[in-house]
Amino acid sequence: MVGFAVALFLFAASYIYTKWRRCSTLARRYILRRSEYDYKEIFKHYLHHINSIQDKRSLYRAILQVVCEIVGSDDASLLLKDNGEYTVKESLGSKPSSFKVDGINDFLKWLKDYHRTISRTQLVNSRDFIKVKGDGLQYCVQFHAEACVPIFTGGLLLGVINIGSKKSGDIYDRPTRELLNILGGQFAIAIYNATLYEDIVRRNVKLQEVGRLKSQLLSNVSHELRTPLSSIIGLADLMAEGGDGPISSEQKDHLNMIGTSGRRLLETVTSMVDLAKLEANHLSLNVRRLNITKILNKIADGVSPNNDTKLRLTLTENTPSIYGDEEWLGKLFTHLLANAVKYTDNGEIVIDAEKAGEMLKISVRDTGIGIASDKHGRIFEGFSQAHDVITKPFDGPGIGLAISKKVVELHGGRIWLTSTPGKGSNFFFTLPLKPTTVKSVELA
């Protein structure tokens, strides 16, 4: 009895040892095969390049080239869903017998549920795929595929990468299929990003066209308004001076009001034309060295602050000269000063300047009503005001700061502000001390 037990124990031990050796050998072979693929190098050299491609057609071809190089094949095709139908977007090597999926959607439906790479060898040899074997092999014949890699985005089957035979004649074993599963996920992200980029570009083109049409409309309408406005202002001034005969003091006041309102409207129309030119880049800058102190003093002399508001310039003859277009910089200074005067009933408006690297930083500070922080970005947009024009007595179309921003940027500078409601605002902008800083001299 003891001898039988010992014999049984030895037999069991021998059986277990044999099975362990076999499993160990298979495991070592699997690890060795898996080590054929250096995942780190693949991600470093291939996927970084793939994710940097934004053109979809170039991306499709690059995906197939990468797959073929990694697995060692010459044939591949990319099947993607487009308008509800799967079509071949790109192929390498042998061309598919058909570029559309026809009558084999059952295989794609199954592949969506299977959710990982399937090889032709698996379809032929494994009983696990007996139900889909016919449709699967038909698909493989049509697309010369030895391996089919599904691509998913958001749980939806975006498409399939079909890869032909390996040049070595090897089958698509488990390590290869696992690698292809990982690559399929990365390719899906790259395709999604390229599609998103293409959509953004398309929308941007449409927005640019809308912007161009808006600028053209502004320019056309503004030019049409200028001529009759000039006539109205001229005739009102002529009549106010008695050019058409004697008038009463009341009539003269009315005519002066017509002239004042007409000039204000003409300034608005001129600003609209300026904004249209800036947005359409229909201008060329006459860049030269300018004495900013003289320019600002001249503009300040023509400004009339409200009530007890004082206007003070701290610039001196030692303030560095700048480079720019005198006409457009004059418009910039005029708009910023007019903006400060408009919102400051009493207190002071101070203009200061200091050197900041290769730029001159200029500030226009006021003690007016201030601007809420959530309005800081919006006020530099065309036809926008920081305050409700219905409830506040501040006139104007709200394009002065939009013009100012574009003029500063055309000169290679930037504009920003700090402000506290109830205490005032400080507008800063930079202008170049060297002519090479001006980016816009190429515009025409």
C-alpha cells in the first residue's frame, strides 16, 4: 500500500513538473517574442511624428507607412467611416479589389464588439471565430488583409487598418496583435485631432470671409456717408455765418448744433473707415523716427478736459524717440486721450512714458469711473463699450479702443490696462525704439 502511494506521488510530481516546464518554455518564448518590439522606441520615433501631422491625407499615409515598417509588410489600407459609409482613404502596395465595404457589414459589426486586432490565421484555424469566419475571410480577400486593426473613437468604430502579409512570412502572433491594438488607439487620437484641426481651419476661413465682408461693408457705407455729411456741415456753417442772409440768434444756435453734430458723426464715419482699413490690412505704414513728446503735446493742446479735470504730460525732451507712422500714431493717441476725457468728470489725466527694453512703454492714466475686470478684454473689440450706453450718458460707437489696439499691434507692440471701478483706469501700450520692431511695414 505504501509502495503504491509512493509511486502515485512520484507520477503526480513528474506530471506536474513536465507541465510546469512546458508552461515555462511557452512563457519564455512569449516574453522573447514580445521583446522584439521596443515600445519606448516605437512611441518615441513613430507616434510623436504621427501626432504632429495635421493634414489628414498626409496623416493617413503616414499611419500606413509606420504600421508597415513596424510589422514588416508592404501592403496596407485604411478604411474609414465617411458619411455613414466605410471607404478606403489610403492604401500602400496592392490596391484593394474594392474601395468600399459591400455586403460584409456583418464582419465590421462583429469587429466592433470584438474590439481588438484579428488575424486571418485566427479566422482560419480557431473554432472561436466559426460564426464570423465566412464574412471575415471575404473581407480579408477584398482588402488583401492578414491582420485587421479596428480604430475606435468614443466607443464608435471609426475604421479599420488592414495589413498584408509580413515579408518574413511570419504570422501575426499575440505580441504583434497586442502592439497593433495599442497603435490603433493612438492612431484614432491622431485622426480625431486632425479632423478637429481641419474643422477649425474651415470655420476660421468662413469667419475670415465674414470679417472681410463686414470690413468691406463698413468701408462702402462710410464712404457713402462722408460726401453728404460734408455738404451738410459746410452749408450749416455758411448759413450760421450769414452767407445766405440775416438770421436770428436762435437760428444761428440751431445751425451751430447741426454743424457740431455733423462733425461728430463725420468723426465716427472716419473711425469706421479706419477700422475697416486696419481689419482688411488695406494700408501701408510710413515708418520713420518720431519725437513722441512733440506729437503728444500737440494732440493734448487740442483736447478739452471736463470741468476741473487736469491734463498732465510727464514726457520731456529726454524721452526717447520712437519709430512708427505719425498719422496712425496720432489717431492712437487721440482715441486714448478722448477715451480718458469722456469718462473723467473731475480729477486728472496723466500721460507718462518709460523705456522698456527695445520698446517705449506709454501710459494714459485717469481718475474716472473705471472699468470692471470682466470687461477688460471686451473693450478692445469693435463696437463695444464697457458701460451701458442706454443708461449712461457716454456717446460714441465704441471703436476707438479697437483702432488703438490694431495700430499698436501693427507697430509690433501690445496694449493692456489696469482699472478699478470708481477710481480710474490706466492704459499701457508699447511702441518700438528701433525700426526693425515694426512688423507691419510689409502690409500694402
